[in-house]
Amino acid sequence: MAHSINEECINCAACEPECPVEAISQGDEYYVIDPNKCVDCEGHFDEPQCVSVCPIDDCITKIS
């Protein structure tokens, strides 16, 4: 399951360098996560790093 960044993103860029598979990039209005690349940090970390460093609660959520 991949994660997604919603419109509450403040473009702080904290998440981008934390992604071990480089799935996060600057989108037209805010940062986006490529769902084809996102691995939820499985095999890299115990929890998704983008979620752990994001200063906005519920800005990055798991796609169901």
C-alpha cells in the first residue's frame, strides 16, 4: 500500500529526502508520492519516514 500527500501540504520538503526509494517529488501545487514507487518504507524502516517527519498531522495518508 502506498501513501499519498494531500492538499494540506505546506511544501516544506521535509519528506522528500527521507524517502529511501525516491518516490516523493515536487508536484504542481504540493509534494506528491508516486504510488508505483512507494513501498511504505518496508525493508528500509519500521514506519514510513515521510509520515514521521511531516509537520502537518494527517497530511500524508495510506492509500487504501
